[in-house]
Amino acid sequence: MEGAAAALVSIPDGAIVVDDSGVITYVGEFDPGLRGTVVDHRPGFLLPGFVDTHVHFPQTFIGDAYGGGQLLEWLNACIFPSESLFADPDFASDAAVAFCDRRIAAGTTQAMVFGSAFPHAQDALFEETRRRGLRVVSGRGVQTTGPESAAALISSEDDAIRLVSEEIEKWHGADTGDAATALLHVAVIPRFSLAVTTETLKNLGELYDSVRHRGVYFHSHLNENDRPGTGEVATTKQMYQVDSYLDTYDGKFLPGSKVGGKSFLGKRSILAHAVHCQDAELARMAETGTSISHCPTSQQFLGSGTMPWKRTVAAGVNIAIGSDYGGGDEFLLTRVLGDAFKVHISEAGDDGISLHPAELLFTGTLAGARALDMEDRIGNFDVGKEADFIVVDPAAWPPLGGLMDKGFRAEDPNLARDQTLFALLMAMREPAIAAVYVQGRRIGTA
């Protein structure tokens, strides 16, 4: 995060040259002498493709549902019943099309996707993602315990491990046969600690330990809602009798935080929310290279609180952005970044911070690539990276066009640049995203 402002580069009349394999070979001023096919997007803006590090596929049709309560009540009243509809293969296929449409419209070229409990729904997601040419990391949402409203989503202990193993073998790196070059990747995803047992955590830990070297990911929720006495954090600690919520993912899920299995933490592990972390939890995530997916939009919707920005950054944890669509009502990550700006400038006292527009852009792009251990492939326009980017045409969304054409800009060129980027991020809406590219290939909706 530090240094984002100094690293920001704007080229008013620039060009990106992409070779036949989708790799960037040149970034700089436009030169009419450049060879190859020229695609002219002027006077639009080119930005790196957005990376959403936490979004729910089986909540495609239930964003921001009213459930009359906070997290646990909302899951029981709205989310579990809605996700159960994915048992119908036709419903799941329709959702996969809609989900990919929403991603493309929002310029999200890569995403960590919390998947459906139903294998046919995951097949539909991976197949549709591959057809569109998008990137994805996803895994079935594992649940081995829960309320009656989640009955259709709950699998046996044996089936939980079998189905995850089968998904890894079927889809991890399936498009190229090599995880290092693939667009399709699989993650091990227990829903959250309250939705599984110690046996599940032990068995999934053993499985993950056996496939970690293949580039398989881990993803779940952490410290999201801490309503006194009955919130997620308090209930988790009470159920497992552990010192911290993070301990349950760190192999220390037996009473007294005794070790009961393998740790899931590491550089390809992303934990969503992390609103109510202890200092020791933040230190452990930083030590292991585990990233946080910060989800300010859904945290406001569910009354979960605000992830403390300064404290989390100071701990050295990588922070990326997550729409958490389902709890959040926005697929467009610039809207989520706008919520991040608002909540953190409003933190109490000295904790408040006005995030620089370069920090916002970094959080929605390169920080996400870093969280996915893909910083060498995507996230910015460095030569040698794969060409994932979006084209923003302000004229296609008049409120944005007005800000670009007539908004005040400072005389200082660096401040004027920052003001332009901030306005672009805050006022962008889906109609302004005129084109989306992955590996240099333009992709579209269905």
C-alpha cells in the first residue's frame, strides 16, 4: 500500500502493445510508427482489469436481501434458501450466464468466487467462465453442519472431501493443463467455521496440504460480525473454545487453541472481512502471507462494522477489495472502493484517513493480483504481464463525462492527475465501461 501514490503513472496519449500470446510488450506514448493492428480507444481511459477477491456465485439473484437482522439471521432467512435453488441445474446454468455478464459489465477480469454447494452448478460456472475467456478462482462452498434452512447445502464429512477433491482434479488449470498459465483455478472453501466441524477442518486441511504445491487456493470468512454475545465471532470462539477465530483456520481448532490439523494460511489464502481482528491475528496473517479481502459495502449492509484501515495496514497484511455481492449490492468495484473511501475517512479520531486515489486503484487491481499470487501475471501495465484491462468511455455515462470535461483541476499537474483519477473512480458506472480485455482478447457478454 505504501508507495502507491508515487508509483502512479498517467500517459495522456498512451499505447499498449500486446503480442499474439496476450503479453504486454510496450507501454508508453503513442507512436504512429508502432507496428500491428491499431485499436483506437481515444478519448477513453485504459485501466488495469479489476480483481474482486470475494464474491458469491450462488447469491447472484439475491443481492442485498432483506432478512430482518444481521449476519446469522440474514443467512438463515435469505441466503441458505436462495442458494438451495441452485440444486436445479437449469437455474444454476442461468445464474452462471448472469454472473459472468455482471462481471464483464463491471470490468472484473479476475475474481475469487465463493462457489455453490452443488457440483453441477460449479461445472456451469467454470464452463461459462471458460467460454467467455474470463479468469476465475472458485470452489464449492463446503458446509457439514447448520440450521434446517441450510439442509440442502449440507454434505456428509466424506462427501465434503470427495467433492472438493473431484473439483480440483476436474477444473484446476483445466483450460491449459498448467496452473501457472491457466485462467481457471480451484480453491478449498469452507463456508466459515460455524458451518463446518473439527472433523471437516482436519480433513480439508489434510487435503489442502496435499494440493497446496499445485497452486490450489484457500478462501473463507473471518471476523465479520461481532454483535455482543450472539455475533459470528463470539459464537465461533464459544463453539470451538479457541483464543481467536483465525486459530480455526490455522490448524488450532481444538479447545484451548490446541493443534488439531494442518494450517490453511499462506500466500494463496484470502480471508474475507477481518473487521474484528485481534493484533495477534493480524500479525499471523502478515507472517504467513495471508491476504484480507476488504468488503466495506456488505459490512455496512449487515451492520458488521468497519475494518480498521490504519491498524490493518500497519500490521503488514495485504489488503485487496471484495464486492461480497450477495451481502453487498455492487458488482462494480469502483463503487465498493468509493464505500471504502467514505468509511475510512469517517473512522473515529486519529483512525480516520483520506485514501489517495492511487491507493484505491491499487486495492482494486494490483493488491488483488498479489492476494492471488498472480502479481507476476496481472494487476498493472508492466511489460511482460498479461494484458488484462478495461476501456472507460466517459461520454457513455454523461455524469462521468461532465466531470471529465468540465470539472475543476488544480494547476499542479500531479494533483490534477490525482483529481482526474478520483473522479473517474467515484463517478464510473457500468455504461462507461466500453470494452473489457483479458490476455489482450476483447470479451463480451452473452
